[in-house]
Amino acid sequence: MSEERKDGAAMIASGSREYLTFTLGAEEYGLDILKVQEIRGYDAVTKIANSPDFIKGVINMRGVIVPIIDLRLKFNLGQVEYNQFTVVIILNIAGRVVGVVVDGVSDVIALGRDQIRPAPEFGALLDTAYIDGLTTLDERMVIMVDIEKLMSSSEMGLIEQTQAGLA
């Protein structure tokens, strides 16, 4: 049984939120499950001229043109090798459908806010603006991504700033 909070996040009876965990290289990440519309295998995309490397292109998903972003390239995690485990997480962010390519989807986890530690500050060396925090699961560190903030950032240019500010 879940209830709806005013910020739109589903709360489980214990007061925790659910996150989808996924891998990029050797790292594990998590994002708010309520932003996830569906998970699908990686298919060919239509490239868009003059787009940044991390924007792979677009797909036509049941009549909706969906931009596809490769998070490994966005996070500068090295070259990407697409295989049978590569998946696209289709997100609904501020009313816009966006797909993110990840190496694999791991699990759905429930975490209380007290289980997520703030990300350390690295100064100008590393931009932590899109990191919601860190948590530990069975001796593994999971980086919690604020996917809405990332997808609505001005460098992405995918979601109008006025829409993102209202969310």
C-alpha cells in the first residue's frame, strides 16, 4: 500500500521510496522508480546531425519520437559496447519521454531517506549536481542519480527549463 506525497514520490508504508538500480561499467546507480515508464532492449536509433556524442539519436516508440541518451558517455565512463544486456530505460520527465542507455538493470530497492548519504563535495574536479546521494547495499556502493535534474539540465536541451522548474 502506498500513498502519494505532494512532490509526487510514492511512499511505501515504512516511509521509504523505491529506486531502480542499473549498471554503467563497474558502477551501480539508482533512480526514482516513479520516473520509469518502461524498460526495453537496445535497438538501432536514428542519428541526429550535430548532436552531442551522448545523444545517440531518436527512436519512434508507438508514434512518440524519443531521444536516446547514453549515460556512460554522458558520465565520461569510457567507450560503450552494446550487447544483449544493454537496455534502454524509458523515462517520463516533466511530461517528456526520454530514453537512457545503460549496461544493465539490476533490481528495484526500497530505501528510507536516512539510508541515502549526501555525496561528498569534490569542488571543480567533479560535478555532483546530478547525484542525489550514496547508499550501500550488501557491501556495494550505489550512486543515487537525480535523473529529473540531469535530464532537465540546460546542456541536455531536452526539456524546457520552465517545465522542469515547475516539477
